[in-house]
Amino acid sequence: MKRFIGIFLKGLFVLTPITITFYILYKFFKVTDGLFKGLLQRAGLYFPGFGVLVTLAVIFLVGLLASNWLTNRLLNYVDKILIKVPLLGSIYGIIKDTVNSFSANKKGFSRLVIVNVSNEFKLLGFLTNDEESAFIPKGYVAVYLMQSMQWAGNLILVPEEQVQLIDVSSEEALKFIASAGLLSKKGE
């Protein structure tokens, strides 16, 4: 019976990440394919998957427009208007700041650090802000401590001298922390 349960669990451990990955991709496909589905059906151009292509093209077009000086100014103007709207502005601002933190040209989650709590006890986190402000006292930095196995965490303020930068990519760091340190070698 133990052998049967062991084989069953092994199968479960193999199938679970595959199933969840394909489920997420399927849901992503359904959402992106459905964004322009009604419009494409009315035009007589819809077939399954075409909505995904149109969505990707629209995203690319918006990126292209945002790269242009004139349209970028227009987008910044719209951005300022959205931020000023009560409630909507708060939600939009938080989402925008979070998304921008993952941008290649932003500090965000790109600087992995070790926080030296004591000689024996160390924490891994992301240096998110090293500028003095009303929230960050002089000589301190903001470090986000992500919780393993979930996308939650704690923001702590730490004296600069207790923070040590680590030279690894954001992607590797996120995978390592999110996996609770189970990811030890590249590509595992």
C-alpha cells in the first residue's frame, strides 16, 4: 500500500505544476482572445486565437505610441488625470507603481540584498528605496522581504550598513525566494 501511495504522490507532484501552468496559460488565452472577440465577430473576422493576435498587436501599438515623444506626452497627461480621480487614482497609482517596479530601468525588485540581523541570522530581500524621506530615516533603506511560497511580504527599514547587495538577476532571486530556497541550481 505504501508503494502505491508513493507512486500516486510522485504522479501528483509531476502533474500539478504542469496542470497549473497550462491552466494559467489557458485562462490567459481565454481572456486575451475574448478582449476583441465581439468586435471581430461583428466584422466577420473572428476565429479562435485571432483575438490573442489582435491583443498582442494592440499592446505593441500602445508601446510604440508610448515611445513617441508626442503621444508619450498625451499618455502622461491622461496618467495625471487618472491619478487625480478620487479612489480610482489611488488604485491606479498603486498598480502602476507595482508594475513599474518590474521595469528594467527602475530600481524596484532588481537589487537583491542580504540583511545581516546578527552574525548567524540573515534575511534575503529586495532593496526598494534608498532615498531619505518622511518614511525612511537618514541612514536607513527600505527592504522588501517577500514571503516564500506566496506573493506576500513585509517592508522593513534597515540601517544601510546591515544591507549587502548580491549580484544576481531579479528573475533568479524571485524564483529562489518564492520557492522557499528549494531552487538551488540554474534551470531547476
